[in-house]
Amino acid sequence: MKKIPLLLFLSLFLNYSCQNGEISELRKTIDKLEKQNLKLIDSINQNEKEMILTSRLFGIPMSRDYKINEKGIIQFGFLRTGEIMKYNVYEKIRGTNEKKLLFTDLNKTDFKYEFTPKSKNDNEIYLITEFNFNGGKIEIPSLMQVSVID
């Protein structure tokens, strides 16, 4: 009779010990997976940063010539298609270090920019796209000239 409680106790103890070992192994596996996940996130972030840094913004005039004081359109785009990380577009103000915000939170690889030249010398378009990346900013500039006529 005395053996039954002892067997019951040993059985419960062994069962608890096995479960404790399994829990310990699961915790180790979770820790390992969390570390691998952080490495993957860092790798993805680095990939996105490289994509931004190697991007080029280009403009395609929709007309051969642009007339003074008449609005024209220039199609701008990145050298890829589809959607990308959100970005803002600024126009650099000629002769200054200032820039004017034109578009916010774009995520398509192309956009239309309306251009109204004020004189024949108003033939440069200087846009800057700005990406917010990991608490910092990455800027991609684009400078192009168009033909302006009377």
C-alpha cells in the first residue's frame, strides 16, 4: 500500500520534469527564432535602403517646347515599376538652398509634375524625393532642362 503513493509521486514528478524540459527546449527555440527574425528584419531594411540609394528619378517632357506662362506637364518616375516605400517630393527653389513641398506620402514609382515657366530662362526643373528611413532621411535629386519658347 505504501508503494502506491510513492509510485504516484514518482510518476507526477517524472511527468513534471519532462514537461519542464520540453518548456525549456521551447524557450531556447523561441529565443533562436527571435534572433533569426531580427537578422531578417535588418537584412530587409538594408535591402530597402540599397533600393532607395540606387534609384534614379527621371523626367520625360510631355511636350517638345513649353510656352512662357502656360502650364505644361512632365512625367517623373523611378527606374522601376509598381509601388515603393512612401516618399515626399520637393521642388528646389532656384538660386537658394530652400525647397517647397509638392507631394506627400506617394508610393507609386511615377507622378506628374505641372510646370509653368515664367521666362525663357526658367527652363530647369530640380526635384528632390525624400524617403523617411529608420529615423533618417534619404534624398534622391533630379535635375532636368526643358525647352521654353515665347
